[in-house]
Amino acid sequence: MSRARRVASEFRAAWYAFVRRRTAVFFTFFFPVIIILIFGALVRTQPTGGGIFAEPPGYYIPGYLAVVVLFTPLSRVGSTIARHREGNRFEKLATTPLRRWEWLLAQTLVNVVVIGLASLLLLGLTVLVTDAVVRVTPALLLLGPFVALGVAVFCGVGAILGYVTESQDGVIAASNTVALPLLFLSETFVTPDLLPSWFRPLMALSPLTYFSRGVRALTYDPTAGDVGLSLAVVAVLAAAFFVVGAYAIPRTD
Amino acid sequence: MTEALVAENVRKEYGDVVALDGVSLTVESGEVFGLIGPNGAGKTTLTRALTGTTRVDGEVRVLGDAPDAVDFQRVGLLPQSFSPAARLTARELVSYYAGLYDEARDPDAVLEDVGMADDAAVHYENLSGGQQRRTCVATALVNDPDVLFLDEPTTGIDPAGRRALWRLLDDLAAGGTTIFLTSHSMTEVERLADRVGLLSDGELVAVGTPASLVAEHGGTSRLVVRTDAGTDAVAGAGFPVEAADGELVFHDVDADDIGTVVARLDEDGVGYESLVWRQPGLEEVYLRLTGEQFEGAEATAVAAGTGGAR
């Protein structure tokens, strides 16, 4: 009960801190929207048998969702840690009963809610703007766990980046350095056949690849991947990165 | 009395810089201990050592346990330069920290204690500097701690607010709370602390009650005369005299001797704007023991009179 009380208290504070930063809220939702508008409506998917965006619109649903699942937790958790360090907030928290993993859990839950809402918006917008057709089956409910676990993965990574970097500027630079390659090299927007054969095995190292395969199998093409296996891999990675991320959260100077 | 805080031969290095060099001290339960020292002397590092937020060599115990094993319910901390979430209200901030403990005081009552009841609904970023600091103090009090660490708690608080906070700390101390206070305000430390420790270059160079430190290291009372005259004009006044920044400072002048000095000034025809008699305080102790005393007077002549009244 005490633990739930602590996590709830941290969640409330983190939630208020986020929703009252209007520019942060705006760009959290605007960034993925503009990606869809650029690539889904402006560039448009044009199946011509080759090149980027040559697949039908539904293929890119995991990519659009990955934009928020990847970027938002990385930058938010990383910069939150930087802000906490700069304000000596961890120094104070270290003398309270709140554990580091409880802090990260609360931050992760805030991100799950924020990104869950953004994902719903994205999914609706993708269908509306790009003519993508989503396969509606009972298994589509697994989209929730995929998004939640994907967010947990990158909250953990964001915590690690927050530990490694020393400022909010550093976090932003590091987040972009990590996120951009992952976004385009994880079977999201770029199909594997467009990449050199020697590189393709490396895609298996990206957590986002399993997110893409699973979400694609759920929403577009059931043969795109094994949903259960993809979900299991994302879950294991979420647990692993969460543990490492929690350990990386500063307790001392 | 039991020991609330113990540091034994605590040493901390940051690269080549020695922040703490074998510091040992004990703070008894219910005691208010004031830590003073110049910037960079190691005050915050010692506070962090005692709260377990920096790793040090040596032994540290808080309420009988290692700092990271202590019951956190019993500890409160206001870190130096603490900056909580800016877009929470004062009430939300205190409630947030209250929610981290199994048992906590009513946040509104704590805000009332620090004089923030009327501004409890204002976002932290919209509070004045003094109000922000008082809100931060409230976050350290919300769990009703047995040991309270306050690292420069009154920085930025106006005189009235500072005195209100001092009264609150008096009440806490009277209720048995152990307070470990660092400050650059000698008035504050002299007013609040049962004992004072002076850190200089990472070493604890003096520990004692304010009165004992002043008696031992504070020097004597003095009369400060605002005048253009130099020490030559008052040679033979009978008291050690030094000149600095348009002032003549007569040392070892007791209250009963003021008339003697004034008479001497009149006899010598020395005009002056004002006279101020000062008793030694913690500031003199600080200046003497940290080697920062009378830096402005080093280039001026120092003369001691001979003969005369004493």
C-alpha cells in the first residue's frame, strides 16, 4: 500500500508537471501528426514497385506509432532526469522512502498514458489521411500492450541517456542520435530489402524491430511476424531496460 | 542524550581537490548544530555525506544507522539550490512529498507553519524567491522528521520571513528535532545553533557553542570611528589602532572605555562622522579562523598607541 501511495504521488506530480507545460503537450502530439501529414499525405504512398514509401499505406502504421513510442519517452525521461539533477531533486528524493524503480515506474506510467492517447490520435489520423485500412480483429487489443511495453523499453533507455548525459541539451542530442537510426532501420518506414544484405541481421538488435513486426501483424498483414514472439521479446526487453534504467537513475552525486 | 549524527574521519576527494579532509563530529539528539565556512569549504559535501547522497571514506551514522539504511521517515532534507517542479502549486508540491511517506503532516498545516498558507494555490514558478524557499522548507518538514538537514534554508528570504522561519526552527528544536544547519548568515547561526562547527578547506577547524567560540577566537570589543584621520593622529591613545577604508578601529575597548577614547579624540582635535562600538561575534570568529580577516586593511598602517589610559 505504501508503495502504491508513493508511485501514485510521483505519478500525480509528473502528470501535472507535464500537462502544464503547454508547449511540451502541443509538440508531443504535433510532432507525429506532422510526420503523418508529410509522409502520408504530402509525399504519399505510391506503390511503384521500388523505392521508399512503395508499400501500401497500412504497412507504415507501425512506423507512425513508432515515432511516438520511440521519441517521446527517450526525450521526456532523459530531460526529466536532467531537470531533476539540475534542481538537486534526486538528492532530496534519496532521503525519502521512494525507490529509484518506483520513480521510473511512475514516469513510465505517465508516458504510457500520454503516448497511448497520442497513438490513438495517430491511428485515427493515419486511417483518415492515408487511406490505410486497419484489420479489426480481437487480437487488435494487443496493440495496447505493444505500445505500453514499447514505451517501457524506451523509458528505460531514456533513463540511461539521462544518466550518461549531464544536461538537457545533452539528452536531446543523445536522444536524436539514438532514435533516428532506430526509427529508420527497424522495419518501420524502410523495408529490409532496401538495405544491404549484410546489414539486415543487425535489424534484429533493435527493440523497435519487434514492435514493428508485432504491430504490423496485428494491424496490416498477419504474416508480417509472430505476434506472440514479438510481444514476448518486447516484454523481455522492457523488463531489462527498465531494470538497467532504474539502476542508472542518480542517487548520489 | 544520544548521538543523532556521527561523522568519523570523513574524507572526500573530487579528483585532485580534497573537499573533506578527515572531518569528525557528533551531533546530539535534539541539538541544533550550525555549520559555517567559506564557499567551497565543504559544507554541502559534509551535508551530503551525512545524508548519504555522496560516497565518502570514513564512517557516518544517522540515528545509529548508515545514511542509506536509516528510516527515511525520520529524516528531512532541504538541499542547497533545491529547485522542485515549477508548475506545481505550493500545496501540490508539499502534498507530493507528503505522499512519499507512510505518515505525513497535513500539507496545509505545514504551509501555514512556514507562512505560505495564503499562497498555497500559486504555482511555484510564480512565487517570489523567498516564498519559493519557504515552500522548499515545507517539503523538508512534511514528514515531521527527527533529524532535519537544512542547507542554507533562508537564502533569498526577506528579514521578516527569516525571523518567522527562525521561530519555527526554535519550536522544532524545542520539540526535540535535531537540526543540522548550514548557513552563510552568522546572525542566523548565532541565533539558532547550540553548537557551531567551522569548516575551512575541508577541515573542521573549530567546534563549540557560539559563546565559547567567540570567547576563544572572536577577539575583543572595538570602537570603530568614521574619520579621515590616520593612526598618527591618535598615537598614544592607549589602545591598539588600525586604519582602513576611512575608519579608525580601536581594539580592546570595553563599554566603559568609550568615553576615554572620545575624550582622547577631542584632545587630539580629530574630527569624526560617527562612532560605533562592536562586541565580537561569530563573524569575527569566522574571519579570524578562515584567514579572511581585515583583508582590506593589510595595505594600511597598523599602529598601537603606548601610554595613555590603559
